[in-house]
Amino acid sequence: AVLSGGPQAFPDPENSNLPVFTMDYARIQVPFEVTLWVLLASFAKIGFHVYHKITFWVPESCLLISIGLIVGAIMHSVHEEPPAVLSYNVFFLFMLPPIVLDSGYFMPTRPFFENVGTVLWFAVVGTLWNSIGIGMSLYAVCQIEAFEVQDINLQENMLFAAIISAVDPVAVLSVFEDVSVNEQLYIVVFGECLFNDAVTVVLYNMFNFVAEMPVVEPVDVFLGVARFFVVGLGGMGFGVIFGFVASFTTRFTSNVKEIEPLFIFMYSYLAYLVAELFSISSIMAIVTCALTMKYYVEENVSQRSCTTIRHVVKMLGTISETLIFFFLGVVTITTEHEWNWGYIMFTLLLALVWRGLGVLVLTQIINPFRTIPFNFKDQFILGYGGLRGAISFALVFTLPDTIGRKKLFITTTICMIMFTVFIQGISIRPLIEFINVRRTNRNLETINVEIHSRLIEHTIAGVEDLCGQWSHYYWKDK
Amino acid sequence: AVLSGGPQAFPDPENSNLPVFTMDYARIQVPFEVTLWVLLASFAKIGFHVYHKITFWVPESCLLISIGLIVGAIMHSVHEEPPAVLSYNVFFLFMLPPIVLDSGYFMPTRPFFENVGTVLWFAVVGTLWNSIGIGMSLYAVCQIEAFEVQDINLQENMLFAAIISAVDPVAVLSVFEDVSVNEQLYIVVFGECLFNDAVTVVLYNMFNFVAEMPVVEPVDVFLGVARFFVVGLGGMGFGVIFGFVASFTTRFTSNVKEIEPLFIFMYSYLAYLVAELFSISSIMAIVTCALTMKYYVEENVSQRSCTTIRHVVKMLGTISETLIFFFLGVVTITTEHEWNWGYIMFTLLLALVWRGLGVLVLTQIINPFRTIPFNFKDQFILGYGGLRGAISFALVFTLPDTIGRKKLFITTTICMIMFTVFIQGISIRPLIEFINVRRTNRNLETINVEIHSRLIEHTIAGVEDLCGQWSHYYWKDK
């Protein structure tokens, strides 16, 4: 309020009078510019909804990237550096947590536990399949002399494949929330992109480490597997612990209603940060935390706090998502690129092929265990809905500078994201309508059927509890 | 999620195997520690309400400072540096805005406009009176040889007086919200501490500038007066502009309900930051912004958004206030002090005397213009309720290092805050009960009287509007 330390104000105190106007921009720069960017992104969102015919056919993510591209071009032409919003730390510590908390908090619990096997199957095995498949075949492509990328070795290809093979929650959710597919399909895509984080973490760390190791011993493979369980189960463990502590804390907050919602945000964020601290899956930690505490918390807190929690979680998630796509566009323009037709085109092709093959093979294996097996149309949407997004983008910038072709990897990742978000993202809605995929099947059953099937399920869960046998009915009942 | 760049993880990549556990604390340190401090402060608040007998007699601010003192002592004994939460920039850019937004947003508009004359009278003339009175008489005290503070010149005394003479909104509100005095008294204290900011800004800047000037010309006095109007009216102007823009924006947000509340926070914060940019009264800007937009916004947004806005404003204000008092305690221990009995005791005494005299004189002048004049008991509470707080604390650290006695000023300010918050803050409730001050007079009138007096007021406002004469009825009607 008071201090005017700017050099503009006091150019020469010896000879000047008391200044009536002063300015000091440097001091308020960071919060001021952050607020302005958020405001700009919010205006874009208002704009899209005013002309809502656009958003029916083009996903909001595409529109935001396009606006980002325009803003990036303007900034580039006036040689202005964009803010480092998509830098590794800002992205993973501040932008991603609200989105994942949003996903976890509003995850439909019942369908999730009904499909938890399929979700983990696709998240773990599917991501492994993609990474290894893409990495190996990209290495084969590198041997073709005409492409002039023979200097990329196997480890680097595997590392790059680990980065781009994981389906991205931000991109997938923004598309699948608009199109209405049936619940089974939705929850599998939804769950896969949240729970493949553990695999990505381990693969990225492993290949990053292997790239600097002279000899890979057999013991390292076992350590890799061990690390996978540490990363995955550790993330879940932290999530459950923080979730229960949060639930327990809300039992005592009835006298401090004004700060009640704060506890939810702080505990979720702590779960995320502690997971980051130990380099385990922070996405799984915060999702598990949100899943665990949701029902207890909503029973404990007041009605007003509950409204606030839900609204703020949604609000922060939405604005983070908006900013991420927006800056994806901006940074695409302002980054240095290295173009290589062969490598980029083959990456796009191979990612699509391996994703398609993976879905076909994995569905064949899992279908016999499912109550409602996936038909061919479902498989197509599962494969085609494998969008890549900002997580790959933030990861590729963290590649060590010792990798000679880092710029090519960055360019390829951006192409991959643009291709999947624009081409696949825009065409998925017409395709769903064209091949007539089963749509949302909620509210189709009569209330009578609903009540009776619930009753039977509760009874089975009770019988199982008595026998000491727990099947998926037990978890459904939670 | 993925990168494990800590030196713990890879002590010697040549000879080590793939690590199963890794840790990297530096990366998450800032958000992690901020979250933990907030959590600690929130737990303290829960604790106070569990033993709510304490908070009835001792204001929460005192308890928080006490806990802060304990934590500070612990940190000091293990030589741990406290986080710089009460540094000038963090305090004025991040801690203060939520509190002032909270005050402005929930300010009772009707009583405020009924008493706006008295509020401005005390805020402007009262603060000037205090600053000049305390500054002059402290300079006189400095001439006493026994105190060994003859090196403090007039400018430095005036600068110091400007810092400590303003009544602090954070301290005053936290005490006056607990005790229930009558509405007129409450709104005058409430308004005074928010609107004296402009005077403090100008006086601080002026004396800071004058301290470095060889000659003070008469033109500088006029410039000072001009600057006062720029600072005060400028702050109000920015507030009104941003308030109306915010109100206008909410007309278009009905389709983006999930981010609706965000606009309120962003526009208020922008008003504050822009005011900071031009070194004008940011407190007045954000209060005016909140006052302006409140009614329009609450009509425009959905019921759920309205609940969220109110709850989040309250939540952020509460937690900021809690943290400020907490850190006031912590930093008191960890700061270097310079003790001087004479100077410190005389400052406490003079501040109390000038405040008391000021209230007596100013009330005599304003009473003939008031519908309900202040009686002697009201005057006593007005004078005794002049608590100092964190704003003085943050300001005193920004004094230029060229001032030799900066440490003494810091110590004196801390003593001043502790004295007013502890002694006056704790004793004000028993005193109010003892001298039997008129209590809250809301809901005393029958609904019949209420309706008729409102009707008459609306009629007068309408008649005035037709005549083109606007008195305070016009503003009441808003």
C-alpha cells in the first residue's frame, strides 16, 4: 500500500518534489499476470458458451489450444517470453493436482468398483504394452538410413515411448465428458488414464536411469518390478491414509464452519505432495484420497460446506484444465523445434497401431471375466479415445540435455498431442454417432428393477461377509 | 510424479542399481510448508473451539499470538529460520487482501452509509491527529537526555508515528466481532480502520520522502494534500470501476457456473493489485470494489455460486487472519530487538493519550451533526478500541536501513501491538459489561416501526430525486 520503491518514482531525490503519482510494476508482476491469464482463460470459456454451436462439434480443448496458438504467435512476434506455466514444477505441483482432485472427487464410485479389474488391466498392462511396443518399433524405424535418425539409440527410444504412451486424463476427460457413451466405456477410459500414472512413473524413471547405466544387470529388472509396486501401492496407501485422516478431522470442525472446506483441499494436496516427495504416483495418491474421504466428509460437514467443497473442487479443476490447454497452444509456438518427417509420422502411426492392437488383444483376454463384455464398437472407441496431452508435454521438457535429439522429441510430442486432440478429439463424436455406440444407459432400468437388483446385491454381500468370502459385491457395497 | 532429481537418489550412478525409493524435498518445499503452516493454524482454531470457555474471555488473536510465541521459541532454540510470511510483499500482496475483501464484502451497508460522515471524520482527521500528535511529542521525549535517544530526529519520529498511529482492521475486527456493542459504535470502528489506510499511505510516503530531502519547500505541503486526494479518491475510483466491471461480467456467466465465483475473486484482487501498482490505497480499492459489486453479483449468479462466494471469502479471510496473528508471535521471538525503556513506555503512553484526546475532541465536533450522538461511554470504547496490529508490523520492517534506530522502532512497534492486543483486547469485554455500554440494538424495533421508517425514507429519497437534491437518504436507498 505504502512503499513506492520503483526507480520511476524517485529518479533524483535531491532535486525533486514530493511525487503525486508513482508506479512500481515489478513488485506486483507475478500475482498480477497470473490473475490476468486466469481472467483471459475465463473469458475464453464465456465466449465459447455464448456461441455454443461451436462447442457442440469442436471440443473446448481444441478451441483453447487454437486461441493459445494465436496468443503465442502474437507474443512470439513481439519477442515476449511466455510465463513458465507448463514448466515441470509449476505443472506438476500446481496445475495438475486440482484437475486430478476434481476427477477423483466426482468419480462415479459404483461403476468404478464394478469395472476396477478392467481399469487396472488397461492401465497397467495396456500402458506397458504401448511403451514397449512403440519404443521397440521406433528403434527399428531409426535403422532406416533415409530418415537420418540413426543416432537415437534403444534407451532413448524407450524413454521417449514411455513419455508418449500414457493416455492423458486432462485430454481424455475434456472430450469424453462432452460425448455421452455408455457408463462401462466411460469409466474404463476414465480409470485407465488416472491409474496408468504409476506405470509411467516407473518406466520413465527406469529408462532415464538405464540410459546412464553402462550395464543392465538382471537384478535391475526385479528392482523395476519392485519399484512398480512401491509406486502404485505406495500412492494408494498415502491416499487412503490422508483420506481417513481428513475424514477424521472433519468430525471436529463443526465449530469452525468457515474454514471447514479448507481441510479437504489441504489434506488432498498434502497426499499429492508427499507422494511427489517420494517420487511415487501422486495422481493415484490424490485420487485415492478423494475417493476415500468423499463419503465420510460429506456426511460430517454442513450442507453449506459441502456445496462449497464441490463447487471449489470443480472450479479449480476447470480453470486449471482451461489454462493447461491454453498454454499448450502458447508454448507450441514459442518453443524451438526440430522437424523430421519420417520420425514424426512413424511415431503417430505406431502409437495408433499399438494402441489399436493393444485394445484388441487385451479386450479378448478380459472379456470372459466381464459381466457385460466389450463389443467391437466399444473396442474401437477405447482405442480411438487414447488421447495424449499435457502430461507428456511437461515430461518431455524434463529429458536430460545429454540427449542429442531432445528438440526432435519435443516436436514429436507436440505433434502427437495436436494430432490426437484435434483429429481424434474432433472426429470422435461423429464416429460415435455413425457407428452407433451404445449410449448412456443410466435411468434406463425402472425403479423396480433398480431396487430389486440392489437388494439382491446387498444380500449377496451380506452372505459373503458371513462366509468370510469377499468378491466384488463387497466393494460395490462400500 | 516422475523426476527424481535429488542427490539422495543417485549418489553414484556408475555403480548403483535402480533405486526403489527416492526422495526430493527441495522441489516440494514451498507448497508443502505453506500447506503445513495453514494446517497448523487451522488445528489451533479447532482447538480453541473445543475449549470454548477460553475464547469467551481471551480473544482468539491473543491465543494465536501466544501459540506463535511458543512455536517461535522452539524454532529459535533449534536455530530454524521462520518463513517470511510477514515480509512486506507477502503480507501486502497475499495475506491482507483476503481479510479486507472479507470485511468489505460482509460490511453492513445500511449502517455504514448512515454513519459514513463520522467514519471518514475519524479515519482522516483522527489518524492525522494521532500521527502528528504522537510524532511531535515523541520528538519532545527524545530531547530528555536520560533516555539516550537524542539521535532520533523529527522526521524519523514522524515517520514512526505514521506507522503506529493507524488503527488496524485485522486486530480491531477480531476483537469487536466477539463483543457485541451497538451498531453505530461497531460501524464507526469498523469503517475507521478500513478507511484510514489512505492517510497512512500518504503520511508514510511523505515522511519517508521528507527524511531524504534537504529542504522542505511549501509546495511539498500542497503536493502532500494533493497526493492524499489522489490516494484516497483514486483507490475508491478503481474500486468502483472494477466493481462495476465484475457486476457486468456476471451477467454472462450463467453458462459457466463452475467458474462463476472465480470472477469475483479475480476482479477484487485486480482492484487491489492495480491500486498497489500506483501506490494508492489498495485497502480502499478492494473494500469499495466489494461494496459496489456485492448486490449486483448476488442477484446475477446462481444460488450455489452465491453460497460458494460467501463461504470462500469468509474462509480465506479467516485463515489469513489466523496466520497473521500466529506469525506475529513467531516473528516477535525470531527478530533482533533493541530495548529502551523510556522510548517504548512513552510511545505506549502517548499513543493512548493522543487517541483518547482525539476521540474526545473529534466527537465534540461531530456530535451535533449526528442523529444519535455518542455519549461518554461510547467515546471511551472508541478510544480504548484503537488496537494496532500486523499492518504496522509489516510497515516498520520496510523502513530504510539508513535509519540508525530501526531495531528500536521494530521493538517499540511489537510492544505497541502486544500491549493493545493483549491488555486492551482482553480487558475490553469486561469493561464494556462493567460500564454497561449500549449493546446490539438490532431487532429491537417492531416490524411495524421498521416498515414505516423504511417507507418514509424511500419516499424522502424519491422526493429528493425529483427535486435534484441528494442527501444521505439517497445513499441509504442504494
